[in-house]
Amino acid sequence: MYENTLVTVAIEPSEIPWVKVFTKRKVKEFSQCTTAEKAEIFRILDITEKLMLSYFNADKINIASFGNLLPPSPLAHYGAF
């Protein structure tokens, strides 16, 4: 779906699809991400949230509904509706 030098973004096909953000570097914890990686992850989260608000015509998206998994699993944002 999207890729740059820091991350790869993919959609998980599901009844309610979600966005997965993979860091290019292998890290086990979010705290191990570089400042640039963290900024890119939050930039993608911001874009994803805005798109979800628009697409689903939602009044609110609960940021707590987003989760994460770090490599070897992807960093993923899950939206609950």
C-alpha cells in the first residue's frame, strides 16, 4: 500500500480491514524505534484516523482501539467499530 525508507504500510484483509505498519528495522519494542521511526508511525496513525473518520462517517475514533505489534510481527493499528 505504501513504503518508504522507515516503514511499510499494508492492509490486512478482513471483514473489518486494518492497517499494518512494519518498521524496516527489526525492533522488539516501540521504545527501540528511532525518533524518526516513531514520528513516521504517528504520522501514519494520524492519516489513518482521519481517513477512518471520513470513510465511516464516524463522530469519534477511540485512539485506545489502536494496538501495536512489533517485529517479527508488524506494528499494526486496529480500528474497532
